[in-house]
Amino acid sequence: MFEWNRLLRFNRYLGQNGRDEIDYQWPAAKFPIISIRSSAGKGKPKIAFGLIALGDIAVGLVAGGAVAVGIMSFGAVALGGMLALGAVAISSGFSAGAVAIGDLALGAVAIGESALGAVAIGQNALGAVAIGEHVLGAVAIGDRVYGLVAIGDHGFGLVPIIGDFIRWIADKFR
């Protein structure tokens, strides 16, 4: 019978329940192109280093894990150069997650050059609460604002608290 574990060269640490940890580096442990390391929640988290890294903590060009650091990162906490996807995603490019920080941010709380989310903070922001220079939201705060409650210098809103509107009212009483 064909044994995949022999082909993939998995090093297994056997415990009471069988496989507890995964420790795999290809082509070699000293120079891993692909690195998969996990303690399976038992003991100290393992760190995976490689061009493609997957594990509890992953560091590589493409990284995935509970904490992932790389050019493209996927995980609970993702720190990426170009792309980060995770619960907390921080990137200098595109980031998406519950909390997203990056040039282009998409998330419940989005902070960046262009931000889209329930709370969006950035130069261009779109969200329920949007704060920035060009904003659109239920509550819009910034320079050019559009929303139900518009707070800023220029814009439109159902409740306009904007400089243009205040100046227009002030001109009526001169």
C-alpha cells in the first residue's frame, strides 16, 4: 500500500492520540521552500520559516497561520507586504479583516488611504461611520461629506452640519 507520509517525509511526534504535531520542511529542513509546522495546540507554538510557510506562527513570502508575516499573509493576525487577510490584517497594500489597516482596507474597522467598513477612516472612506477627506456614510465626518448626518466643510446630508450650510444660514441674517 502507498504511504503518503513516507513520500512527504513527515516527522511525526506520536502522543496518546496519535499525531499531535506536524513538522514538515521540503526539500530540506535547513533550506525549506515549503514549511509546515504546528504543535496542534499542545505545548509551545512552532514557528514555520520558508518561501511558503504554514503553521502556528508562519514567516515567509506566502504565510498562513495563527500569526502570519510575509508578502502575502493569511491568518488570525496577518502582517503582509502586499496582501493581508485575517481577523487583524495589517498591510502596506490590500488588507481585509475584522480590523484592517492598509492602503486599501476592507473590514468592520478599516483604516487606510481608501477604507471600506462599518467604521472607515481614511482619505477616501465609505462606511456607516466614515471619517476622512472624501467620505460617504450614515455619519460622515470630513472635508467633502455625504451622508445622513454630514459633518464637515462641504457636502450634503439629511442633517447637514457643514461649513457651506452654516455659511448659507449666516448669510441670511446679514
